[in-house]
Amino acid sequence: MIDGSGFLGFQLLSIFVSILALVFPAAIIVLLVMIYRKTRSIEKLLKKE
């Protein structure tokens, strides 16, 4: 037998996990792009000198 509060908590947890699954890859991509741009700008600065 499942009590209401526990079931609600499980639903919220599953929703939270699904949101994380959607947001996490996007956040990783954004971080990689930012790091890539920073390294590119550093390379440009080194080439100028």
C-alpha cells in the first residue's frame, strides 16, 4: 500500500530527474563552447605577441 505523500514525493523526484536529464547536456555543451572560445582567444593573444 502506497501512502499519498510518498507517491507525491516520488512524482516530484521523477519530474526533477527528467528536467535534469534535459538541462544537464545543454549545460555541458554551453560550458564546452565557453571553454573553446576562451582557448581560442588565448591562442589569438599568443599569436599577436
